[in-house]
Amino acid sequence: LRGLVQPLLSDRNSEVSAATARTLGEIGALAAITDLKPLLSAADYRLRLESATALARLSHPSGLKHLHELLESSDSLTQVEAALRLLELGDLAGSPLLKHITSTRSELDARTLLIIGALARASDAEARAQLLDLSRTAAPSPLRPQLAFALSRIGDGAARTQLESLADKTGPTQLLSARLLASLGDPRGYVLLRDTAAS
């Protein structure tokens, strides 16, 4: 594993390195801890973020510690990303920041919807209520797949059916819907993505 992973973690393209770090955390590759730790000081913030998240998933204390440090960054984007990762890991330290963002946005956009969905999955009652309220209103067409996806992830069966319908319907949101459906483990999403890539 190490012989395969090391070149990818040190790839000149930081996106490749970051994606590798993320995958190592997701598959529980404990043997990769030694190679992930030095990346916490990488120049690219995305690589630091993914490495810290992977280490946290692998139960190494440096992961959560670094995510908390990123939460205190002077860069607002880094703060939000760190808060979202902490939330995924069951750490609510970044929740006040995320809730502040959703309460101060005057218009719904994809980023805000992502944050609301993350809070809702963390059992935030206000965020869950926001999602349900949005489902009862006419959400902008480009945001319908993300809204259906967010609701699906908190167990809304009707939203899951809507996402399946959007993935089956030819149009500007079909591929996004298929990708989101695939991320829920639905094979129909994978089939559509495969066929599109082959065409």
C-alpha cells in the first residue's frame, strides 16, 4: 500500500494528493498515518484539511487538533471547511459559525444549503426545520437536487423519490442529480454517470 500511496500523496497536483488523503481516511488505512502527518504542514490548505480529516477518521489525535486550529484561521473559507469536517466527525465546535452563516444569508444558494444539510444531519432541530420549510416552498430549479439530497440524508423518503425522478429526467440538473444519487449508494446514479462518460 505504501509504495502506491506515497507518490500520490506527494503528487505535484495538490488535488490528487488531497483526494488520496481523503480516501485513505475513508477506507481506514491505519498504515498511512505516518505519511499523512507531515502533510499537516503542507502549503495547500485543501491538502492540510483532507490530511487532518483523514487522521481524525483514523483516530489519530493530531487530526482533530489540526482541524480545530484551521477553525481559528483568518481565512473564512478555511474556517467553514474545518467546521464542516468537524461536524462530520461529530464535533460541534464549528456549529456556531455555521449557524451564523445560515442566519445571515439573505438568499439561498448551494453553499448555504450544504451547510444547512450538514447541521441537520448533526441533529440540529432548527436546521432540520429549515430543510422541511424549504421543501414546502418553490426552491430555485438549480437547487432542487441539492435540497432533495439533503432531505434524503436525514431519512426523507419523498425527497429520495424526487431525487430519483430528477436523475431520470433529461435536463440541466440530471447529471448532478445522478451524482448525488450515486453518493447515496443508488446504482441507477452510477449507471447514468457511466453511460454519460462513455458517450
